[in-house]
Amino acid sequence: MLWGVFDHVDADGRAPGELYRNRLLLADALDRLGAHAYFVAEHHGTPLGLAPSPNLLLAAIAPRTTRLRLGALLTIAPLHHPVRVAEEACMLDHLSGGRLQLGLGKGAVFLEHRLYGVEPDSVSSRYEEARDIVMRALTTGEVDHRGEHFHVPGLRMVLQPAQRPHPPLWYGLGSPSSATWAAEAGINCVCLKPAAAAAELFDLFRAHRRMTGAAGPEPLLGVNRHVVVGPSDARARAVADAAFPAWRASFEHLWKAHGMALPMRFPETWAQLEAAGVGIAGSAATVRDYFADQRAVAGATFAGCQILFGTMPLADAIGTAERLAHEVMPALAAAEVSRPAAAA
């Protein structure tokens, strides 16, 4: 089981410059500790995401690191011209020495789409059109496209990605249709759902790959979780309890600012988050058992860990990363995922 860090880069009460410097220091630690990847969310107009251009932060991290893979999870494709997305991906792939992980998605918050003048009913078609243009630009280097949303006349890419035919792809898995599409495309996936619900999507993903005779190694299938690892269960939970309310307030901020309720049920406290199965705070042994269960129940092969959130002190986040690297993940790294094969 590989592990990495997912980061909203949410407001923590510090000045933005200090917040960004802390992310650089976190990335330094992750690179030293052998984490697989560091992913940054894209959000707009909300304290949930103070990295509205993830590539800027990743470009600052790239020369400081040597092994850590870097990517946005996800770039909100409907908000950007696909030629710009493709060209920036090529730049960042070279700046990082071929470590870019390319995440493309629709974005889940229609209030953010509207900040860019994109209405909800056009999001899916804009995403699909933009995604296809980006992939053609990266793989063939040539695009001549006139579509519903984008016009790209006779593009011939001068800049090509360092990784061929393109950087590894990532997608947020949330529905059966996305599972089958991602399986056909051979895309690495992460899921926010609890283990049992993630298992249904992962089983469908694997079954579809068998049915279609997909070649090559299986893409990573990950669960994304809030994680705090401390010297004891009590200490870890105290840190999580203190940090989480600020993150939860940022999560809800944009909706409240528009006088709207959250469109989904989401835990309001850390205890509720743990009870829902999508977060864990504890000693290394407790967290090791948790991820062993995520692997066994969901069939997950990647642990996406959100370790710096809310008012979390940087030292506690780095402490979590150190314990993940030295005490949690080594016991899971070589173990096989032992789930019965899903029906094809």
C-alpha cells in the first residue's frame, strides 16, 4: 500500500505567506520520508482552498524535492482553456523532472463554477471536451477542434511532457459510470466514500478491466482520509479535535456565504468523522490497523492522507508523516490486497 498526502491548503489563521511556507516545509519532509505523492486541491473564492492555482505551489515545491510526485487533485477542467492546461502540465512535468501526476475533474461545487461564468448544466460537457483536448495535445501533440465550448484551430504543441505518452492520470471516483470509464482509460483513482462504498466502486473498476482485457499493471485505487498519528491515541485525538473545527468551517463557508445549506451530509465533529469511517486519529498501531482494514474491506492500494488541515500545527503534521513513513506504512507496503474477485 503506497501513501501520499492530499492538501486543501485551507486557511489556518496565519498570513498566506506563512501558510505557503509551511507547505514547502511539509513537502520537504514528505520527500525525505519517501511519500509517493503530494496532491493539492483546486478551489476558488473559499477559505477551503488558498491555492486557487495549484500549479504555482507545485512549481515552488518541484526544485526543493527529488522523489516526491506532485499534482493537482483535481484541476477543474471546465474552468480553464484546455490548451493552457496542457501547456502548464508539460512545463510542470519538466520542472519536476518527470514527477507530475495529472488530475483532471469536473469540480464538485457549482458556486465555484459560477465564479468563472460556467453554469452547472454545462459542466459535464465542458469537462469532457476539455479533457479530450488535453489528452490529444499531450499524446499526439496536435489538435484541430471546433466544439460546443472550445475552438482550437490547428494546434501543434511545441512543448511535450517529460513522461510519455503523458504523465500518470488521476481521477476522483464517485459513481459506477466513472468507475467503468476510469477502468477503460487505466486511470489512478481516489475515493472519498467509506470503505464499504469504495469497495463497490473498486470491485466494479477491477471487474471492468478484466472484462475488457486491460493490459498493464493495475492503476492505484486510493481512499482519501483525514489522518492524525500521534504518540498515543489520546494525544492524536486531542490534536485532531482542536484542528478540525476550522477546516469544517472552511468546508461550509462558501455555502453559508450564499445563504445555502450544504448540499450533502458531512460530519460536523472529528468524532462524527471517525464514526463515518473517513478519518482516523490514533497511535501508529491504531492507524496501522485502520488502513489494514481499508485495504481488506475496500481493496485500496493507496492511502491519501490529509494531515495538515484547519489549525493543525505544522510540527504535528510532520509528526504524522514521520509515523506514517516509519511505523504505519512499512507493515502494509508489501502486503497483498486479499479480496475475492468481483463478478465480471
